[in-house]
Amino acid sequence: MKRGNSSHDAETAELLRRVGLRLTGSRRYVLEALLQSGHPLSHQELLGRRDSLRFDRVTIYRALLALKRKGLVHDVKGTDGIRRFGAHPTDLPHCPGNHAHFLCRRCGRMFCLTESPLPWVEVPAGTTVEGKQMVVYGLCPQCARREND
């Protein structure tokens, strides 16, 4: 992630301000990394980025939880048991993560299938739904190409 892009920094700061979160280095780092990646990242993937060296595991985890609690990211647990976090489109105030995800069983990359909303599920009156998810898995285009070569 390149620093110094003032328009990107301003956008991140505005998103955090809009949801009532204090601007910290770790929150800025996590939100910018997720927005720039274009696909959900695991806690470990965030820690493995070259620009994450100034943050420890707990700090990154707390930033993820704060961003999730305020609706700036959603998370999904893949068939591999790893939880990945995805940023929401910046034009939406909240995204419930109400779409399917694809998980490549070879490289582990996950991406949102935003054009595939999850079905409506009837629950008993008085029930509070805290989440739902669907993970489609197989080989991403790059891994499928390598397998067929």
C-alpha cells in the first residue's frame, strides 16, 4: 500500500469519521488494505503484507473487529475454516455481506459474488439474525488454467 495518496487517506478518514470511529494507524491500515485488495483478506494475509510490520496480531484483530462492528467490513468463514474480511463499497453506509463468496481451494483467494445475493430466510418472530453466508468453492481462473496446462 502506497502512503501519501492524500485523496485515499482523506476517503479512509472520512469513512471512519462517518461511522464514529477514531482514526488510528491500524484502522487506517486495515481499511485501506481491504479496499485496495478488491477481495476479502484473512487476518494472516493482512499481517503478511510488507506494510503491516508496525502492527502486532492483536492490534490488527482489534481493528478488524471495530470495522466490522461499525459495518465497514463483513467477514465470512471459508470451507477451509479461515475467516476472511472484505471491505464494503464506499457508497453504501452498511453492507450486511448479504452475498455469496467464492473460495479457491488451491490458492485460498476469496472474492465476493456481489451479483449473487443470499436468499431470504424466514425465521420465527422475535428472532435476531446475526448473519448468513454461502461459500462456493473450486478453482479460481488462474489456478484452473494452471491445472489445465
